[in-house]
Amino acid sequence: MGDAFGRQALTEAWNQVIGDFPTLSEIQLAGAVARGESNYGQAPFKNLQTGESRILNNFGAVQCGARPPCPDGCFEATDHHADGTAYQGCFREYGSAAEGATHFLKVLCLQHNRDEDPTNVRAALASGNVDAVAHRMRGSGYFEAPEEKYANKIWTNEQAIA
């Protein structure tokens, strides 16, 4: 499964979540984020403490908002803070790629954003500006890595997709 799989899942989810079809820049940038976070939900999430790993259909490395022990529907895996220190987090597990793509777009485009909000991630996706996407995602609390590093990751993935 690759970029065509990811684009198809995200396009169907976009229509369900947003109510229309994405523009080219919206789908490519959302895809670049999902590709970088988890290879469209198909990369295994690893618990470095136990050695266990699992594919979660989690397009955006979306966490459950809890620390271990993880509640039902979540998997304990190792993640890293911006300074590189590891921590154990609880990541959402989805029954299908469609469920994972749908929830990813809800978190990315709707969770912390309103149309009048100047930090609206969806507006940044529509602009096609990778730096604006990273800036607005960072402002929404989506990630804690350095903004420039995350923007470069999005750009690299967008170029691979294009």
C-alpha cells in the first residue's frame, strides 16, 4: 500500500468529514502529513519497552489523550518529545483505514479550528504553503517538534507524492 492507497482513503474521508471534495493542495498536504506520521496508518507503532508493535490504521499518529496504562481502543507505543527524549504514549487504534483517515482529518481540520480562527489548519492546507501548514499545526498543538523540521518533513513527503 502506498500513496495511491492513502490518497483514495483521504479523499473519501475528506468528503465525509468536510462535506465536499478536496483541492489538489488540500489532499496533497494532508497526504504528506499522513505519509510522514504513519505511512497512511500502515507503519507499525512500536513499544520499545516491550518490543511489541502493531499496525493501527492511525493516519496521523493520533494519541488517546491518556498515559499508560492505555484504555480500550488504544495501543501503548514509544514516541519522542521535541528534545528527543522518549516517552510512552497511548495511540488510537482503528478497525479500518477508512476509520483512521476519517478521524485523522477531524483532528487535523476540525478539532482546534473554526473558520474564523487565524490558526485554521484547513485554510493553510488550501493555501498550498507548507510552512503555513506546519505553523498552524504547531499552533493547534498537533506536534511539538521544531516547526521548520516538521515543515521540511511535510515538503519532502509532498514531493514524493507529487
